[in-house]
Amino acid sequence: MQTDEMLTPNEVADLLKVPTKTVWRWCRNETLPAIKIGKYWRIPRDELTAFIRAQGKKPLNNGE
């Protein structure tokens, strides 16, 4: 298994079923660890996996 695979924001958006602009915002705000190469963002697959796991551990906001 390749652990250093890099994904584009479009690929991440497709995987997570969110708009690409959301992924770009996460990258700019450092919510999702990413690397900017020139004008292009790349997201390491390992970092995306960790990001998804961390989101699942956050408590739900039940309007309290």
C-alpha cells in the first residue's frame, strides 16, 4: 500500500461528497493538512484519513 499518495482538492471533494471550494477553504484554514506546491494544493492520503477519523470523534452539537 502506498502511504505517500497525494490527492487533489477535486479528488478529496469527490470522496467526501462536498464542494471543492470547501476543501480549498479547509486547506487555507489549515483544518485539513495540505501542501501547496506553486498554486496547487495537494492532500496526503494519510492526512485525509486522520482528518476523517478526527471528525468522527467530535461530539455532536445537539442544539444545547
